[in-house]
Amino acid sequence: MSSTVTQIRTLIRKDFLMDWRQKHPLTGILLYVTATIYTVYLSFSAVITPAVWNALYWIILLFVTTTALAKSFIQEERRHLYYYFTVSPHVLIISKLIYSFVYLFGIGLFGLGIYIVLVGLPAFSLGLFLLNLLNGIIGLSAAFTMIASIAVHTHQKGNLMAVLGFPVILPVLLLAITNSKKIVEGANWEGVDSFSLILISVNVIIVAVTLLLFPYSWKA
């Protein structure tokens, strides 16, 4: 167990170091987020309502997710044989799931901060919104990590990510956006608890399917 945890921590640290040394992808994503939010501020600041505020934020987050997580396994193509003989598939996919979640949640918080500064913050429970955001990002990061692990074996990686990703992330998006819309309109936990529990269940299913299928796709 201790060696497995050590391997997972090492792989997560490796991914962080790679992104830190290759600053162009991360800075490009942060610049994209900032520029998109500034465009929203210029275009909608005078007419924005809580429902529109919520919709625009999730649209931005969705596009950032597809850009940020598409590279999850593409950069591992040259290390395929190395990983094959050094770590188990479950160690590799767990490290990718954790890293993808932390990476996307950090970008989501960064975008939310810029969004609040430029566009403003409607009167709602920010803590409950962040809890729902956390729940939604778990599903999005797990879904795109799973799709990226499949798409890496094909010659049409970008197209396959889009085709396979949409039906997988659709239930996550519907539940997360519905919850956050209720929250920004003033709902409390009792108003979103049922959809939140369903979203947690969907996330568990996505993670379980990823852990179950990844060993077969990785060895293909």
C-alpha cells in the first residue's frame, strides 16, 4: 500500500513539474480564461442577471476543461512502454484523475475570482456554489481523463475527444448547472440536495468505470 501511494504521489508530482517547466500551456489557458471573462464583462455587464451570470461561467469552464484536459495522456505517448513495465495501470489512472481534478479546480477558482472581480457577484451562498462547483469538476475531470485515455490510441485525438466526451459529460453538466442556477437564485441546501446526491452518484459511476476499463485500454 505504501509503495502504491508513493508511486501515485511521484506521478502527480511529475505532472506538476512538467506543467511548471512547460509554462506555455498553463499560461495560455489562464490568458484564455482572463480574455474570455473580460469579453463577457464588456458585452454583458450592463444586462447580466444571476441566471446569465451562472450560464456564462459554466460555458467558460466547459471550454477551458476541454482545452486543459485534452493533453492528459497525449504527453504520455512516448512513455507508454516505460509505464507499462514500472507501474500498474490503476496507479497511473488514479494519479491522472487526482491531478486532473486539482488542475481543473485550480483553474476554475482562478476563473471564478477574475469573474467576480470584473462581472460582480450576485447575492447567493458562495460556499454552496463552491461545493457544487467541486462536485461538478470531479465529474468533468474524471470524464475527460477517461476519454483522453481512450483517444490517445487513435489518430484523430481531438475529434474523438469531442465525440465521446459530449454524451459522458452531459449528465454532469445538466446536474451541476441546474444546481448552480438554483443556488445563484437564492436556494439553500434543501433546494439542491437531491440533484447533488444524483451528481455524486454519477461521479462515482464515471470514476468506477474509468478504473475498471483503463487497464484494458492502456494495454491495447
